[in-house]
Amino acid sequence: MFFFVVIVAFVVISSNLISSNIIISGMKILFIGDYYYSMFSKPLLFDYIPEVNGQEQNQANEGGKGEERQKGEGKDVVDYKNDNENNNKKYVILIFDRGYETTFTTAKPILDKYGFKATMFIACGNIEGGKGMSWNQIRELYDEGHDIQAHGSEHIRLTYLKSSEEIESIVSEGKECLEEKGFSPTVFQAPYNKGGDDPEIVDGIAKHFDFAFTGHSELMFLNCDGWENYGYSKKNYEGTTDCNPYSSDGTLTPTNKYAIKEWSHDREHDKIYESKYLGEDPHGKKVSKAVLEKFIEVVNSQTKFNKDGKINAIPIIGYHKIDTGKDYYTSPELFEQEMEYLHDNGFKVITLGDLGYDENQQHFYIKM
């Protein structure tokens, strides 16, 4: 046995000596090297789980507000680590858009494996239309504890519609179709997450739903106060100290209970591929490794803001198809690596149904 371990280490050791957390057949070890090959349950399958070194991040992100310090979302969140001390402070919400069949056939078995539940936003026009789940599959997800919410009667960008009546139709009928099937949606996700800066759209959503998604950010602050109180993402949080949709002068706030922010896995995958790996296999080792690293950065970025047991920020990770049919989809292999990472590092995976809202203080909180 001793000689076998030595031989394996010799074969896989990298010249770039970086400390990495590695899982072999369910057992974590600390190893020196960039990569390893799983020699047991997944022969010759490339796996990579980085241990993030906060000192490699840009120190300019420390020190509260001031100028927008980095280009790109969330770059001002850099000091994170994956230790047991912080595990009980890490939450993640997983959401799936549109109701693709792969949510049931591919994502669900992986979620089941790790005991995770997710929120599914259903665009009713996509169901039983060739690419979507069946209503029986959606019912099974619901019965097993997954959260079913609304994505409109059709997946149409609300900002393209010309009248309030058209907006009303997409929003209200998206709720009604789910209610007819026995569900009770309270959260609406605007198609393409657009419309949160349009009072007509926000008011139309508010007639039928308690909350809505209409934007993107690596972290959602439960008080909607990311910039004012934490110096995080001026673009998404400037001027907001609670989640009231309207400021004192009557203008819409950038983040509020009708403009919840998610981190789009598809958008980040596409960005990484287009900017660094164009021409490579979009679901190959290089791209998947880079996307996994970014995923790990995002889910750990909350630790800078969640102190002394108080949860102020949480990443909401948005997926579409778990498939390889398009460049920006998430491959089943990458999705499983991400879920394995959350499981093995003690993250609490919850649904939107686990969020409460304090109407007096105008902020979200975790019920659990």
C-alpha cells in the first residue's frame, strides 16, 4: 500500500506547487499540486478543487466604501476561506430557470445525491413543449421539497412589451397557470431578469407577487444595503439601506424586494469562455476548471459580510440547462463538482421558501 501511494503521487504531481484540497473516493486529503486523477471511482477523470489563498486577492478591496474598486461584479469580495469555523455561516440558494427537462432528468439526481433542494422558476409556456418538464415531474419536485415559483406565462422580455396590459398578461397568467396546478407562487422572476428599473413593470409584478428577481449580482444582501453599509457593488446597491422598492423621492431603488439579485452561472460561463478560452472545448477541462474556481470564489465571498452568526449576504446561484448542448450550459460533470464542493464544505443549501421578510424593517431574513 505504501509503495502504491508513492507511485500515484509521483505520477500526478505538478511542477506548480500550490496546496490543494483533493477528494479521492470520498476521502479528502491535502496534496501538493494543481491536479489529480481520481484513480478509483472515476478512472482518469480530471478533478480540481482549489484551496483559495486570500493573499492572492487584491488588497485594494479592503476598507469600506470609496470608489468602485474593481471592474466586474463582486471583485470587492476577496477575503474568504473554507474552514470549519465559518461553515455554519455559509448559505447558498440554487435556482433553475424556465423549467427545462434537464432540471428533472439531470440536475435532480445530483441534488438528491447531496440532499439539496432548489427553487424552480417555471415559464408555463415551456412546460410539456418538447424541452420542458411535464407537470407530473414538477409535482414530484414539489412533493419532495423543492420550491416552485413563477417565470411568466411565456418567456418574453417584459421591457419589449408595449403596453401595461401585455405586461399584466405575462405576469398574472404565469401565476394563474401554476395555481391551477395546485402551486402557490409568491416570487416572480422576470424573463432575462429585466425590468426592475421600470415602474410600470415593477407595479405590475407587485399586484401579484410578494417578491421578484430583476437583476444580477454575485451576492444578494438581505437588507439590500450592500454599498451603503458594506462598500459592495456601487452599481447594484448605491442609495439603498433597506428593501423598499421606492426611495424617498419616489424613484425606484436598484435592489429591493422586487429586484432581488442572482449570480447567473450561464453568464459567467459564457464570459470566461469568450474572454479566455475561445476555440477550446467549452465543457472541457480548462474551461470547467476556471468556472469551478469562480463558483468557489462566489459562494465563499459571503464570509466577509457574515460575522458573529449574523447573515447579511447570500449568493443565489442561477442555472438553466444542465447539459452540453450550448457553450454556456453547465455540464453534468461540472454541476456535480459544484454540488460536491458545497456538500463537503458544509454549506447550507436552502430555497427561496426559506427566506422570510420583515415588513416593518423592510428586509429579508433566513427562517431556519
